[in-house]
Amino acid sequence: MKNVIAIDGPSGSGKSTVGKALARRLGGVYLDTGAMYRAVALAAKRNGISMDDGNALGELCRSLDLSLQADNDVPRVFLGEEDISQAIRSPEMDMLSSAVSAVREVRVAMTILQRKLAKGALVVAEGRDMGTVVFPGSVNKFFLTASPEIRAERRYRERLGKGEAVSPADVQSEMRKRDRQDSTRALAPLKAARDALIIDSSELTPVRVVEEICRHLKRGQLKVNNLRK
Ligand code: DC
């Protein structure tokens, strides 16, 4: 499977920034699978569905009119006609998406949808289980990490930038909790695929990480014509 570049990693590892920039550089489609789980979490909350109710969540996923679009290069998430790109980026949705993503019925539905969305295009797919579960046949797998302090700092700055009144300590403890949930769950836990290249972005700018990825893709793993430089 050569059309999928799989990028996994914990929150704050830089995978969204890098994934978007890489997709732009390669002329590919950016697939933000975290946004998909966030959309499910938002819809579940609005419909009053409990995180324990796997059947109802599965049904919700199958009936969800979810679409990912790019608006002038800015990725947007829609539920029907509604642009939910902002609504899914709250601290509440951070935690609720993590909870909903541990539910089997949700993972099954999202995996099917993600594979469907990746058909036929060059895709940069970003998430927690891209290399291990959704696209195990991809020959281009990357796992981004960064020290917990740096990841928390990035998240803190992001939230400050949105005008939220948060403390660094709160951001760090919420992030720890979410990472623990995501990496210890029974299904598709966050982990690097055995054949993934691990990149520590603690000391690297996003531009450098993209360059590093492109260097590896050029070494012959990615057989597409999109590597311009
Ligand atoms: O990347 P993110 O922070 O937007 O993801 C939100 C949550 O969705 C995250 O806590 C775990 C879950 N997730 C997942 O389980 N599998 C993925 N491929 C992507 C995200």
C-alpha cells in the first residue's frame, strides 16, 4: 500500500502540523482521524448517548453524515451542513473523544470509513493506529514523539492562543490522563508500528520534521511522483 503515509503519535507530538504540511507538499489529502473521533464524541454528547452504550454509538457512527473538507488548505470537519471544526476542539472534546475511541463499535466503524476515504488518493493519515491497525500494509510509517514537557508546553501555548484561561499544570495533567487512556486501552492502543520510523520532534521545528520524513520517502519507500524536491 503505497498511497498512504501513516503518521501516529501522542497529543502534542506535532503530527497535525506536520501532517498538514506534508500533505500540502506532496499534493496529497490530509486525513485527520482524531477529528473523526472528535466528531463522534460531539454527536454522542448532543444525542445524549452514554460512552457505555456501544450499540447506540455504533449506530450513531453508521448514520453520521461526517465529511472532511479542505477550505483554502485549511482542513474543516462537517456534520451535515454544519462546520464543527471549532466545536470539536474543546478540552471537553479532548477527553470525550478519547473515551469514545476506546469503544469497539466506534473503532470498527471509523476504521471502515478511514479506509474508504483513503482509496485512490495519496493520503497523509494521522492518528494513533494508522500504522498498526488501519493501514498496516502502508510502507511509509512514521511515529512522532516529543518529551512530555515539550508536548504539554505546545498544548498550553495552543490553548492560551485560543484565549483559554488554563494553567500549565492543568494542561499537563489532562494530557497525561488522555495519553494514558489512549495507550493502555485494549483496542488499537497508541503505539508505534514495528516498521515505523520514530522521530523525536522535541528539538525539531515542524519544517525539519517534514524534511526528515521526505528524506526517508525519497530513499525509495514512496513510489509516487509527488516528491518535488
Ligand atoms: O489527535 P486528536 O487529539 O485529535 O485525537 C482525539 C482522540 O481520538 C484521541 O485522544 C484518541 C482518539 N484517536 C484514536 O483513538 N485513534 C486515532 N486514529 C485518532 C484519534
